[in-house]
Amino acid sequence: MLNIIRKALTKGELITQTNKDITVKSKDRELSKSILEKYLKQNKILFTESFKKSKSSSINVITLIKYNTDVIFKPIIQKGAGGLKFEKELENDLNSYFSGIELQGLKHKDVIKEMQKVLKIDRGPGKTLKIIPEGSKNQKRQLQYNNGKIIISNNTGKTLTDLTIKYQNKIYYLSLKISQTYYTISASIYQYFLNKGTQVSINEYFGFDGQKMAGFGKDYSCITKKPNYTKIKSNLQNLLAQAYGKEVVIIHKKMQNDVMVANIKSTPTIAISNLSENSYVYPEVGKRKYANIKVFAIINKHKYNINFQFRGTTTIDVGPKYLRILMERL
């Protein structure tokens, strides 16, 4: 059975088995679950899925009927070990490069090359680079909803920075990402879905069917209008632009030699497509504890799959506690 799971999943998941339980750890556990479900259906392997609080938090467990085996999906946390490690390694690489070490001697020479191309940063006579590590500040971002609009605070480079570099007379705020996918924001939002004064309008802002939100509990149910997807797309584009940030340099290392460096000087250009009724996933009692909006977007000419997730992060969280925007650069 373990071999079947390993054959289905090939994106760097960590797969282990203990008795009848198989645990899949990945950078995007929902994507891993979706890929496995597709594989099982294609190969006519019968399975069910259900929420099992004792085995997983906020995501369903797949049970392989023939084998009486549960497949449990858990996250590999990036910003802790992986993210902090990347910050430190890139800081060391930049210092080493400007002290005379050649590119081939660096851990992330692919990142340095892309920075040279986009930011025109290079060593040479009279050129200096000063680095200020700031990722440990972990500066909070908050979401406010009022009069049909969402405002995200702290969306400029000074807040988003992990490494701040001073090169000649320029300052760059570097926001670093290392993984196949990453969250660009995680902010509290549940209060607007609970408050009767904002409940209908916040659902309509995102295009949710208020009655289907009852999967979070009866307190989250309401009557909403038929979605205007043109208006909703505009809302999502504005929200994503704020979450993405401005006056910041986004550095995303997806894998070796797949690096994006984007110098966002002002509000990023965003175009969302493929938004329809089929883009929406709703919570279901005993099956799914989250809501999701899946879209395709082009951000400053880069292509992304975007998931606007409304969910908790622990087993005790109830309702759409956080809005988490998951980015997958294509």
C-alpha cells in the first residue's frame, strides 16, 4: 500500500507508515490530497474521506477501503526552519560574494544571478552592500472590512522585509519565499462572517453562497444575492494586490534554478481569470472544515494558481477563522 501512495505522489512529500496509518507530509497538503484522490479514481481504488479529529487538523483523512488504511495529510512548516535557513544562507551568500567569493562557491548562486539581472546589483570597485536581517521581527498584518472594502495594513516593504539591503544609494526590502507554494498572508477574518451587520456583505464581497456557509455552523448561514463575478473578480484582485505588497522585492525560489525576483515599486498589476461558481469549495459537516476560492492569476507577468482559503489552523478552531492566500507560481 505504501508503494501505491509513493507512486501517486512525486512532489517531495515525506511518506511514512505506522501500523494501519500512512502519513503524508508536504508543503501543500491540500494539493497532495487532491493528487492522490485523482490517482485513486483513475486506478479504480475505492476510498472514502472524512474528518477525524484525533488524526488530523482541519483537513480530511482518506481511508482506503480494501486495505482498511487511513492516509493522513500534515504540513511541512516552511517559515520556521526552512524560511529562516534560507534567509541566513542568502545573507551569507551576499556577504561572501561581495567579499570576493565566486558564484560557484555560493549556496544560492541561482538567486544571486537573478538579483544581478533584475536589481542590477553587482560587486566592483567602490561598490558596497550592507545587509540588515529583519525576518525575526515577524511584523503583524491586519485585515479590516468596512463599507464593502477590505484594507490590509502593513503591506509595504518595511513591514514585509526579511533582509533589508543597502546598495550604493538604494535600499531594497527583500521578502523571501522558498517552497513550491507559500502563503502571502494569514489574517483574522471570522468576525465579519459572524457579525450580523457585516455577514451578508462579506459573503457577497467574496461571492459565497451564504446558505452553503452553514457548513461552518448555523451562525454562519445567511441569504445572499446571486454573485456578480465581474465585481467579485475586481474585489479579489484588489485584495491580492494588497496582500502581495508594494515597495518590496519578492524573491521566490521554487526549486534549484527556478527563481523569481520581482521588484514591486508600486501596486502590482494583477489579472484574475477562471472565476465562476466552480471556483468555490464550501465546508461540509463531517467532511470539510474550510471554504476555498480557486483562481488563476497573472501578477506582473508571472502566472499563479491562487487559493483564497478560509479556515482555522488548529483542531479547536471553529469557522473561517483566517483568510490565508496560498500562492503557486507556475
